[in-house]
Amino acid sequence: MLLPLLVIFGCVGLSRNATLRPHSGHLGGEAVTNQVCAYSVGASGAYGVCAHLPRHDADFRDKECAAIAALGATTVRFGISWRGMQKSPDAPLDFSKLDAIVAEAESHGLTILPILYWPPKWAQPVYEHLDEYAAFIEAVVEHYGERFPAIELWNEPNLKGFWGEEPDPAKYALVLKAGYEAAKGMRPSGRVSDPTRLKAAFPTVFSGGTAGVPLDYIRKVYEAGGGPFFDALAITAAFGLGKPLGARAVVGMAVVFTGCLLVPLDSFSDFRPLRYVNRDFGCVLLVALGTTGYTLCDSQAQRVMVAAANAAGIAVSKPMVSLSYYFFRDVPLCAALWTAVLCGRETRSEAAELWRRRSWMPLAAGCCSTMTYALVLMAMNFATNVAYVQAFRQIGLVFGLLEGVLILRERCRAPKLAGIAFILVGLAVSVL
């Protein structure tokens, strides 16, 4: 119960770097026939790491590339800032810093998957400067040639923070088309300029990795004509938590976590790091991992359900999505558990004894627990980040402690009071 916050903080960073690619299937009735090239799953290896090398100095980059290679990964994905390479429309592209980074990565046997975005101010909004963007893409591809066997056109274009304004699938489709034609040498100034407008075999062009799986956004990109202009579909944040947490929310959740550590103590002197190095604490960690894991899965599953309903033109309320998911998840689970109880001799006898005694308290407790989680599922559909839901579940500690003191007459020691105060203050700070 005490560690879900700590685990979820780690997931905030890890999940943002997950990339799923490529895609083949149907969206909105239109066939997706983009083929997967050898780059994705063949000779160049199936695994890579998203590590933003340009943000660090050479020594750090060298260590990071060595660590990535030691993992067995063969590809490193990072963003390339157009604005950092061309200060003015008339200035040439400066490849010096990028050349050094690419050489460092290649010295460790790594292939680069560049994310080409961040236009300079004079080229914003980018959909009104398609020629300039295409020239940038074309220059990068021609400069590195087959050293860049694949490129990614933008990063998370379905988020305002990366797109630069309210996301618009139709406008992104324009950018996708311009970038694809430039990368494949299909422009008159490109590598392939014959009248048939044949396209070059390389590089493989990934669409900009979307945050989460926004089926409605992707469908609208297809409807706007963007379907033919990428070879593979990129998805980032496979288990997205939602909008990034602000600094105040992170601080507030850290305060909540501190309160959770104080609650079990009888005195402040009992707070010692070695107190938590034991088998019992390992079991608590395992429970926390499970709690955080199924919270992420449940949140993502509901998002997919909502997106699928929207893509199919079905109007459905978020509470109804939560209740439907709850029903289809918990009914089979309850059936499986009851089957296990009835199949065991001892458990079957215990269940029969409870029935004879008309002892309804275990059943009532189970019903209350499952109904409570139905409310948690609903909350996931209204929170901007699932971490808020995980944090506010700790409010149950406060009510549990108060009931213990008022009903069971437990002693309310100073660490418990301090823990309650930390939890309440942390939750208040998180939502301010």
C-alpha cells in the first residue's frame, strides 16, 4: 500500500520512452498497407532505446551509448531540433554537433532513429512552411544517407506541447506528406526527380509517434489523406499516464509518500532505512508493483475503449465505459475465484461453514471492495493523469486510521498524526 506512488513515479519516466512500431490493419474502413522494412525487425535489430543524446555532454553520451549497447539494443532514438541547426531562413544547416553525436553512437555499434521536428520561429506554424520543412528533411536525409535507415516525422503530434498549438490531424497530414516526399527524394530537387515520381527505397519513414493510442486522431490523419505518406506507424507511451505532471503535483505526491512511510510507526525513532530491508517489505513492494501495474493496464484499457467507440461513431459516456469494463473484468475473475474455492476440499468446507452460520461480513467486505474499485475506474476517465488516481487512493489510509481510533479505540500516536497531516497536505498541493 505504501509504495505505489514510488513505483508510479518511475513509470512516469519509463513509459514515456516506450515505442511500438509498426502498424498494419484497418482504421475507419481504410486499409493500411504500409509494409515493414528490414530496419524495424530485421538485420538492424528489433530493439532500441529512446535516449535524448543531444541534451548531454560528450562524456555522458559515451557512457549512455555504451550502456545501451551493453543491453543488446542496436538502435538509439532521439530528437533532432531543426531550430538548433538553422537560425535564419538564409543560413545553411549546421550539422557539426549532430555529426559528432552520430559518430559517437556509431562507435558503439548503434543505428540512429532521428525524430525530425522543432521548427525555428521563422518556420512556424510548420504547416504554413511546408517547403522549408521539406528542404530540412531532404537535407538531413541526403547528408546522412543510409546511416539513417529510418526517420520519424515529428514527435507526439497529438499533444499541444509538441505540435505547438491545438493538435490538428489534417494539418499534420500535410506535414507528413511534405516530409515523406522529401525523405523519399520525390521532390523536383530530390534524388528521384523523373516524371514518374518514383520514390527511393530508403529511409523508412515512421509517422510521428503519438502519445498513447489515439485511434480517433489516427483515423482523421487517414481521412485527411496522410495514409500513403508513412511506411510504419509509431506509438509512444504504450502505457501512457496522461498529461505530464507538473512540478507541484510531483512534490505533493512525494509528500503523500512520506506520510505513508510515517503512518505505521509507533515513534519517530523507529524510522530507520534498515527497518525496510526485510522479506515483509519485499512482499509490500510486490503488492505495490501489482497495484501500479493493474492500475496502468485498467487506465489504458478504458482509453482504448473510449477511442474505439469514438472511432466507430458510438456515443458512450465515460461512466458507462468504466462499468462495462468493470463487469467484463470482474465477473470472470469472481467466477474463477469461486471455482477455485469450490474445487478445494478445505476451502469448500470453510465456505459451507460460513453459509451455515449466515456470516455475511466477508461477502459484504468483498462487495464493498469491488464497488470501491468501480469508483476508481470511473475516476481514471476524468483524471488528466492516472498518477493522481493512484495518489488519491491513499486517502483510504486517513479514513482507516480515523476509524481505528474512533471505533476500535486504537492509540493515535504522533507518527500517525504526522502521517495523516502529510497525506492531506500532499494531496492538497497535488491539485492546486
